[in-house]
Amino acid sequence: MKENKNIEVLKNEIIEELDNLKAKDIISIDIRKMSSLADFIIIATGRSSKHLDATASNIKTFLKIKDLGNFKPEGISEGGWVVLDIGDIIIHLFTEEVREVYNLEKLWRFKK
């Protein structure tokens, strides 16, 4: 699914779904010029470990309905960080405290 328009549309749909799931501080970082790892990173904050679990599960279902494969979220919600890697887009779900510690926004925005 390397067509840029489709990736942009999917990214926006994921952000909308995260918002519907009450994730907070949702951002998207375009890393196409910085890395071949993915095209976009989406970062969002959950209210608790249970909220991270529910959000990851719902996003997994949302992506499965879109026929984007059957993948397993990585990470442990009790640890405050869950990752969903769907290839062109990597979704990071954090608790507020863990997001502040790792500060991925700064890491990717200042990478040259």
C-alpha cells in the first residue's frame, strides 16, 4: 500500500478513530524524508493502561475491517506503551507519564 494518497487517507482515518476512542494529544509525524522505517508515526495518549488496551484493540479491529492484515499490538499496556506497526504507519499509544519520558515527538522532529 505504497500509494501516498491512500496512506494519507488511512493516516487521517486512524487519527479520527483515535479521537473517537477518546485518545488525547494525537499527533502525526511525517518521517518519509527521515527514514525508510515508515511514512508516518502517529502518537496518542491514553488515560490509563485499560484505556490503552481498549484503544489498541479497537484500532486493531478498525484496521482488520479495512483488510490491512491481522497483526498483534506490541508492548504491555501496564508498562504504558503499546505499538501497532502496520508497515507504512506506526502507531504509538502511551500513558501520559511514559509519553513524557520517551518524548518521541522531539526525537523525530529534530532528526536530520
